[in-house]
Amino acid sequence: MSKSATVRARVEPELKHEAERVFADLGLSATQAVTLFYRQVAMRKGLPFDVVIPNATTLKTFEDTDSGRNIVVCKDAADMFEKLGI
């Protein structure tokens, strides 16, 4: 099938730049990334990822970590598991 349809979208310049850096790291052009997204939507008959609104606990965690509060630093995986009691 020939590629003749056009998709246009307006996004914030920084978001576009950041996303295109990721695409480049993955070896994808923006067109290939959009095509990949559309193919996944068509195959799954929905979005290829969960879209959720963070709950109060998650929002509090985001706020804490963004401000540097309540962060537990682990030297390695074993230390992390020990601190978690696993």
C-alpha cells in the first residue's frame, strides 16, 4: 500500500525535540515512530500503553522525589532488597 495519507499535529517544541532524540537513539525517524504507534493502535484496537490518572499516593511520591524528600539510596541491588526486607 502506498503511503499517501498525512498526519499533522502541533506539539511543544521541547517535547518534539526530546522525543526525536529518543527516536534517534532507537534508530527511528519521526515518521517511522508515528507509523509504529499507529500500527500498534490498529493491532491492539486501543492505545499500546495504559493511560491512568495518578492516585494521591503516586502524586505525593512524585512531589517528594522531585523535591529530594524521602529518597532511599541503595548502593546496589542486594542493598535495595535488604532495605525492602526481601
